[in-house]
Amino acid sequence: MSLDGKVCRMEPLDLDPGRYQGTYKLVGGQPSLDLINTISWPGTEREHDWLDPPANLTLWGQAVGLIDNAARDRIDKSLEKSNGDARAQVESVKSVRAILRDAMMPLAMGEVPSPKAIRRLNQLLEQASRQRFIDPETLRWCWAPPTTVEGILAPVVWNAGEVMTSVDPHRLGRCPSCDWLFHDTTRNRSRRWCDMGDCGSRDKALRYYHRNKT
């Protein structure tokens, strides 16, 4: 399996929202940022975790290009057979997500990640590297086909390392409305929100209200 290019889609993914009224979109422009963004409104009373239920993760992985239909079907069937194992795997994914967030959020805020955050990221990178190999036919880097939920994340972790070492930190942004992260690829670094259609419009409307409030 390979992971080529960046993904940035403004259409909502068909993830199960449970009782949550909002939607999830791939707005990060990098798989690692999109994984971090699988929590809406983190740290607020509106917080919603898109990794619940577990089937949302395989749908997300397919949308990002990490797995194909066959792999998704295979992993979903495995999850259905063992609910306890499924929950444990998803909790492990959430732990990886938290590590990526601790390492990458400071950069998006113009700060330096803590040594502890980088140390934990390095541990994940070491584990992920064991699933990477050179295809003898194409002579390109590939990833071992994932058989578990946790296995989906190796390319995402690797992408986090690439973003941190290769992307201009000034082009990593944090939406001031919902706290989601994104890679700003605009020519003049003018992107301010995760999605102009949602947070951008909401923020502009709020500022207009305060300006004209009597």
C-alpha cells in the first residue's frame, strides 16, 4: 500500500455522527492533521469524537487513501467478531492521535513542541518504520497492508514526521473557531479557517454582530 499526495476535501464524510449534529470534513491537507481533527470542538462542552463507533475509523482510512475497499471490509469484519478488541484498538488509535496533537499543535500556534512530545513521536516513528518497505518491482516505498485498526496508522505517523521536518511551520494553521489544524497552501498564506464555508462564515457573522450591536 502507498500513500501519495495530500488530501483536502470540503465535502462531509459519511461518518456516523451518533447524536452529534455536526459533520466531519477532510480539511487538514495532510493525513496526520486530519487524524488530529477527528475530534470536533476539543476541550469544550461540544466536543465530539469521530472515532466512535470504530467503523468510522476504517471509513476515514479509506477516504484518506490508507486502505482500499477490500482492506476496509476485512478489518470491519474482524472488528465485528470482537467488540472488546475493537474498543482496545480504537483506544490505541486515540493515544496515537493525542501524541500527534501534542507534537503538532504547538507548531500551528507558533510555539515549539516539548521534548517529551517529540520523544513520544519518535517512538511512534520507530514502530511505523517497521511496516515500510521497498517494492521490488516498482522500487518505491510501500506500506504493509494493514490487518488491524492500529495498522492503518503507520503512514499517518510517518506523515506527521514529514510535516514536522519538511513543511514550513508558518504554513501550519489552527482554526480560531473550532481548533482544527490545517496546512495552508495558499500563495500568500491567507487561509485563516479550517473551512471558509463553516467556521469562516460563522466567525465573520459573529464579528459583524459585535460591530453592529447597539
